[in-house]
Amino acid sequence: NDLSENSTDVHSASTGLTIASVNNMAYVSFDGDPNNFQLRSYDDSTGMLPVTNVKRIEFAIAPSDESIVYASVVNQFEEVYNVYKSMDNGDTWEVVMPGSSSLNVLGGQGVYNNLISVYPDDPNKIIVGGNTLWLGQLTDIGGYYAWESVSQNFVNQFDDYVHVNIHSLSFNPTNSNKFLIGTDGGIYIGTLSGGQYTFTSGNRDYISTQFYSVGISGVEKYVIGGAQGNGSILITGNGNTVKQGKEIMGLPGFGFQDGDDGGPAVISQIDRNVIVASTTFGDVRRSDDGGENYSTNDQFLDGIGNVNGFLTPMALWERFDNPNSRDSVMFYNRTGETITQGTNTMIHSSNSDQPFYIDMPYDLTNGDSIKVVDPVSSRFFLATANHIYMISDLHNFAKTPDWWEIANSDFTEFGGIPQCISVSNDGNYVFVGTQSGELFRISNIALAYNFERADVSSPSCIVSVEKIPVYETGTTNEISQIITSIAIDPQDPNNILVTLGNYGNEQYLMYSTDALAQTPSFESKQGNLPNMPVYSAVIEMKDNKIAIIGTEHGIFSTSNITANNPTWEMDYTSMGSVPVFDLKQQLIGKEKITVQVGEDEVVFEGVHNKGLIYAASFGRGLLYSNKFWQPAVGINEIEDNSSKYLSLDVYPNPASEIVNIDIEAKTNGAATLSIYDLSGKLIIKSNKQLITGQNKLNIDISGINAGTYILKTVAEGKVYSNKLTIN
């Protein structure tokens, strides 16, 4: 059957006339009978549409004369092949706009954006576009139309600006001089007055941004997203509205603004000013000022490219208390006196000067130094064609990072074009999925802390790379669908959920409970989920039976991913049925720390959105859910202590004589109250006893000089830190 192939456009008239583009060829049924379609695409045939090198056809039927039909045909370069007109219901065709390399109508991506629309009151007046809008009008019967460009996409302050990637146009039914335009930048309102076209944005309170990715910080509403046609958009929560975003990386060569496609992006949990953002085909850049300025592509990537991939997968793993850290930092005692053994001392990490504390292992006299382990760790991963890279110096902007290849096609089994990359919660395993359906596991990352141990070209490399076969259910055939995401259980990296794309398949979710085994096994978790692409997934950090997935039609979730046939429920009330290409859950928490530097206070914000899940939707912007939020209750949240939850209240603050601390304890035990100055010197320490239930502790501060201090409370395995002002 000729009409069994993929159809990209269908139009019908009130007369029954139906015209369709099937497999990029034109078919016409003059009476609408599905059995009467006739092919109207033939090469070397006068009056027909072309076949060779045609990549897309869009049609438009004139409302005021339905015998007149137009076709915008896209060539192999994704520009205008020709624009055609038929005056006999699509039976025969003539050219009204010849294709030309000088006309940038479609912006070289006509397969994606190809618009054609006919004025409702004039069958000989049309608008075509994709990159910009062009007006065409009849001048001579049988000749080419007269064409003029009526919009531009470069300077959005001018009234002829329309965002790139134009997809649709709808005329006002009572006034053809007014119309709406649908673009990747939202809705624009077009007006023709006095022969002049003007356009205004119609996006107030209208969210339609199409995001491929979301990168999260430690702050609830501080996120970055890579968007189709809108570059990388940073939302800080501090705009005119909390939803207002700023495009911080876009079209190369034009200040990274307006129009290029944004790709994967990450924000540091340690310092939210440190951002990595990307556009298409391997353009990846680093910023240390929240996207105001960037390194060049070469300054950051040092020649690494990804021209074979539309998007460049990346992942950022950061922890404030990495038990496997082999990084170190020097501490110099400049307090003017000896820091005695056991003194809890503030040290600054090499990663954005993040503070951490140690108990001094021996007396450190003034002017002496000590080398200590730096527990604040940052590992950035980048996936390109046939190569996976890692760096540990993302925060060092004084030099080009040291890129270690932890997998490549030269020394390991890895190969292909990556589509996704995920890192286990413990930082020891990396999983990569490719566009051809291959799954790879990279192990021993936690202790791969230098070139010799991390780079697969090194004889001393400890990294292991394995290809993991995933079979179609009930067969020995390996899957060939694109692997769109890999969700790793934060509690146990043996449990992973692999999501699959492409249309026309029966399995889109594969789950393993032994992903770290030599030969892991997988089973389908399709359950009652409709057969549709699944693009993203999260295994909930606290209840690992809960899985949330992003599909072609919004969010679905199950309360038991381990069931033989999980029950999936729609979970997208506020989002709608739109594709969800990325899901991320915040896995860590960290308290805010304020450090006095001279007369200034330096604030280290910490992470306060633990448990929140963020979604990148293709059409409804960036969203988040606080259903699984775990409010921060202290510092160094290495494990989930919800079963030992303590409430903490310190008062009065400021204080001058006595400070009270209210603690509700679950068991009898001990508590330690300590006050430090901002250099980390211990000022006073007091041991207290706790009883089950509510406790009111106090500490005498009358002998302490006025100033700003840190009050630390240690109880039931938890450490709390509060800024304390003494009058």
C-alpha cells in the first residue's frame, strides 16, 4: 500500500479534496475517498512535484478558492527546493518560488521548520517561512510570484523581529491583516498596516518553551535548561517573576544569544556560579559567573569534539563529604597562636573555597602548615562519539582542565554515539547508553583520581569498561532502540532502569537488579504503559520501589517498579501531555555557611532542595515536584537520618549571656555544644545529656567577646551548625 509510509502533512477541503505528504511524496484524493489517492510526485515529469532529494513537503489550500493548492518542498540541504502552486486541486503544479541559495527561508533546517499559509481572502497571496517569513504575491499569470522578506530574527528590539523556527500561522477569521505565529520562541502577533508588517510577542503568562535538559543547583528555583531554538536558559528566581529566565548561551558568534539549540547543562552544587552549558554538535563551555562569561570551546574542551551528536551528554557528580577523596589541600595557621590538637578547624577546599572542618591531629604552631584530605569533590563527565571523559578540576578556572579518557574505542569495548550518561550515587559507576541501543558500564571511578589510575591509555589504569547486553524480551536479540536514559537507584547501583525510544516497538522500559554483575539480566517493566517512547526516568532516592518516567505524553509513575507487571499512572496534571526529555532528583543536602572575611561576610549557600524532582518538558517549560522533598536539618547529610529526626531551635540570637537550644530526641544520649570563631578556633565546649523527648539545653557565653561565631551541636550522630551573634 503506497500510503503505509510515514505521513508528515495532510489537508482537506470542504469539497472533499484531500492532499497528503507520504514518504515525502504528494498524494491527492479529489473526492476524499481513501481508495482514490493518486501520486503527484514524479521526477522528469512536467507539472508534477519532484521526488529525488525531497526531504519534506508542506501543503496549504486557499480558503477562498479551494481549487488552488500550494506546496513548499524542502531539498537535501533543508532549504527551499521550490514553492509550487496548483490551480486544479493538486493535479498539476507550477513553480512560484524557485529555490535559491541566496534565500535563507528555512535556515538550513526545513525538515524541522517549514511553514506555508494562504491569505483567507486572496488565493494568490501566501506566506512561507521557517527561519524568517516571506510574503509572495501573484504579479503575472503563469509567472513567478513577487517575494519580499517581512521579518528578521537577529535583533529582537525591532518590530519586525520574529523568533527563529517558525512552524505555524493562523489568520484572524474576521481580519486577515492580523494573525498569530507559532515559533520555538512562543507566540507572536503579526499585523499588516499601511503596507508594513509588525510583530509583537504574545508570551505573557504563556509557557511553551521546549526543553531537552534540566540542570539543577542546590536552590529550589535556580535551574538551567537547554531549549530548542532558545539556547541555554538560566532561571534564578530573582527576575521580574520567579519563572523568568535568561538566555545565557545561544547562537555562536553572536554573544551566545537568540536562536541556537541548547543542549545538556549542569550547575555546580558547590558553587552555583559554576555552570557548564552546551549547544549542538559538541559546543560545550564553562562559566564561573553564572553564564555572564564563558571560556571558549577550545579553552575548556582542549580539542574534544562531538560533531556526530546533536546533543552532548554530560553529568556532574559532587559531594561535600566524599569518603573516597584522595585530593588534598594545604592549611596555613595564620591565627597568631598555636591551634591545639583536637581543635575543630575550618579549612577551605580547592573547589570554590567551600569550607569544611577537621579536628586538628596535632598542635599546629602559628605559621606552620598541614596537608589535609579535601573531602569536597567534583567530577564532571562528558560523553562524545567513541569517547567518555572525566575531569576533577572543573572549579579551577586558571587552566584548561585535565581530561582523562575513562572509556574509548581504542583501548576499551566502548564505541558509538552516546545519548545518555548517568553516575551512581556513590560516584563509583558510570552507565552510558548509545543511539544504537548499546549499554556500557564503567567501574572503579571512585578511586580513579589521577591520570595514571583514570585514563584507559595508562598501564596503571584501574577503570573497567564492559558492554552490557540488553535483550528483547523472550529472545536472544539485543535491543536496537535508542537508549534515552539510565536511572540508577541511589540506594543500590545494582538496580537500574533503562528507558528506550523510537516508535513502533513493544518494550520501552528495561529493569535490572544485578547491574553490577558480570552478566546482568534485564526484564521489561512495560506493564500497562502505552507503547510510546520513554525519554527519562528517576528511581526515587528514599523509596526505591517508586519510579517516575518522562514519556512522549507526560509523566507516569509506579509505586512498585519491582512488580512483574508494574501499574503505571499518569502523573502530569499541571504539565499536560507533552514529551518529557529529562528528569533529575536532588540527592544531597548541605547547610548554608557564612564566613567572616575582614569586614565582609562570604556566604556558601549549601543545598536545600534535597529530594526535589525536576523535569524538562518539550512544550511546557521546566517544572519541579516537592512531593519527595527532604527538608535540610543540619550539615554533612551523609545518610538518611529521618528515623532519628531532631528539631533544633537556638535563641535568643543575638545573645549576650545565655544561649538556649531546644532539641527533641528519640533516645537517651549525649550532646556536645561547641562555639567556634570564624577562623575555626574552638572558644568553648560543653557536654550535655539528652533524654527521650523534648530537651532544653543552654550554654554560658557571658565570657565571650562580641562578634559572629558558629554554634555546633552534635547529637545522635548528626551535626548542626548555626550562625550565632554575641552582643
